[in-house]
Amino acid sequence: MQNHQHVSSVLNRLIIGTGQTFDLHTLLQSTSRTLSNLDFEHQHEMQRIERGRTDPALKRQIIDNLRRRHRERRQPYVALIAELEKRLVPPLAGDLQAAG
């Protein structure tokens, strides 16, 4: 939750704190592309390790480390995408009726 608040805060500073207009759709597309690239790179690396002739115990350790690193690398992008989607999706009709 703390990281999500951090991403929201950073995004607010980015959008509000500059004199420029940001296209959130473009930022969402760019972030999604970056996340896809990270996932592709991770999959490629996993396949390379799995096909290798490394000792099985060492291979498991390497794979565990790769998975952990992948989760850590992708988490900020996932949080940013969630925040962007929250800002881009209009309120649901039910939310409008409840407020009115």
C-alpha cells in the first residue's frame, strides 16, 4: 500500500508540478510497453537457464533469484499502470447516482 501511495504522489507531482500537459494514455501505453519488455526479457532468461546444463540445485536457486528480481523490477510499473488506469477510467454510473 505504501508503494501505491508513493506512485500516486509521484504521478501527481509529474502531472501537476510541471507546466507541461501530459497525455496519460501515452504514458500508459509507454509503461505497458516497458512492462511487456521486462516480461519478455525475463521469459527469455528463464528459458536460457532451464535449457542450460547447470546443476539442478543451482538451477533452482538461479530461477528463484530471477523470479524475485523480476517481481521487484516489474512492481513499480504495475503500480503506475494501476494508478494511470484509475485516473483514466470515468466513474461508474452507480457512483454518480449515489453521489447525486
